[in-house]
Amino acid sequence: MDYPSGQPPNRLPSPVIPNPPKNSTLQMSLPLNTPQGVADTLGYLQHHLQELTERQHVSENNINSTLAALTAQLQQLTQLVANPPPPAVPNIPPLPVPSPPVSSPPTPPVRRTRPKLSCPLDFNGERHNSCAFLNSCSLYIRLAPEQFYDGQERILWALMFFKGGRAAKWSENVFCQEADTGVFPIQTWGDFEQQFQLHFFPANAEADAINALEGTSYHQGNRTVDDYLDSFQALVSDTDYTDPWTLVVKFRRGLRLGIQNQIATMPYRRPADTDPDAWYRAARRIDQARLVNKAFQSVSRSAPSTPLKTVSA
């Protein structure tokens, strides 16, 4: 071939293609006049294609194995969901059997002691004893209610003490009414209290007490201050006297003149004229001192006088 310059043009170097491995299984028929470089390139490509094919086969085998394992696990999970296993029972050790308690002898019940009760005194119908008798009956019934079945038993028990005087006559009339009508005329304890107060309490207790306090019959006289104070407070309880100054005036007027003067002329701690309790305490204190002194003087006068013995040196 003729070249314009008389020399062949510069050619690019051919790529370096590695020789195909000798153990390559791929065979390719090439023409006899195929250049060696082309044959080597084709051989290399043939070998590379063979490696890629083998790698693809390996990857496919791995994917198939993984899919098979996942399918087996999925089947197992599906079976567990459809048929769950029974819950596991925890292994709890048996509880220790407690030993029977040692029986101790029973404690005897504590018996409640009750104060000895006294029955009311006999009642003869006198009005000045009526309130005390009714209070005594009510107190006994409150302290021993189990002794009475009902209200009628309480009434019959109280009538046992109606002896003599107007009380016995009234009790007799009650039983006569029962004999005539066949029915006991007093049904409850409250009815009995009302009938008793109507027949035996002073009819004009307040008026009688006021009249007594306005006169001189309530004065102390020869009584002790304790006895005088008891009767004075009983009269006051039947009246509506509540003014402290009025109570002091009435109490002071009834005291013995000597005790009254001692309290009124006390140099210090004199009770106020509006403090009845202070007057009561002062009068009792002075009267008790008087009684102690009187007892001392009586003993001194009755004791024989003995001369003093002289001892000679």
C-alpha cells in the first residue's frame, strides 16, 4: 500500500489483553487469518462471561436456599399462631404446712361486779318524801333493768313499797280498778310517774318554797351550816330564784348572826354579794372552825387538872 508521505501512519498501541486461562472450557472457532490480538481479546471476554455465569448460578443457589429457609420459618410461625402452646406453669414450691397452734386453756370471762343495790324505803304518801322515793325507784330500775320484763313489772315492784297512809290507799284503788275493768289502769312507767307526781308531789311546791323564803321558818337556828344549806338549796330548787344577789341576801338573812357578821366583816377575801357559792363556802368554813373549837373546849373542861411535879436537883 502506498502512503502519501511514503511512510505508514502512526498507529495506536493495541490494548493489553491477558491470555485466557488454559483450563477455559469455552471454545470458539475463529478463522485462520484472525489476528492474534483479536483472538486473545475474544478469549478474555469469553472467559469473563463464563465467570459471571458461574457467579450468577452461585447467587441463585444462595437466594433459593435463603428463600427455602424463610419459607420454612414462616410455616412454623403460622403453625404457632394457629396452635399456640399451653402457657408454661411456673414451678412454685409447695407452701409449708403450718403446724397446729398449741391450744391454751380458755381464759375465763371477766365477771363484771355490780354494786349492791338497796331497795327504796317504804312510802306512806307524805309529800315531802315523794320526790326522794320516786328518784330511788328510777335509780334502781336504771341500774338493774334486766330484773324487769316490761313496764308493768316495774310498776308492780314500786307498788310493793306503798305501805301505810295515803300511799297504801292509792295502791289499793289501783288494784280495785283492775278488778273492775280487767285491765291494769297504768300501762307504762311514764304513766306511773305522771300519776305519782299528780297524787303525791306537793301541789304548790313553788308557792310554799317562796313563802318559806319570805318568812323566818327556814332560818338556821340551832342547826349546823351544812343542814341549813341543804334545806335552803332544796327550797331554792322549788322556786324560780336565779339572781345571785337575791340568793346571797336570802342565805345571809337566814344565817346565825355571829356567822353572818364574821363573813361581812372579813378584812380580806370577803365573798362578793353576787357570789352565792363563795358565801356557802365561807359559812361552812366558819361553822366548822366553831364546832372544832367547841369540841376542844369541852374536852379541856372535862380533863382533870394535875399539878406539875417538881424535880429537885
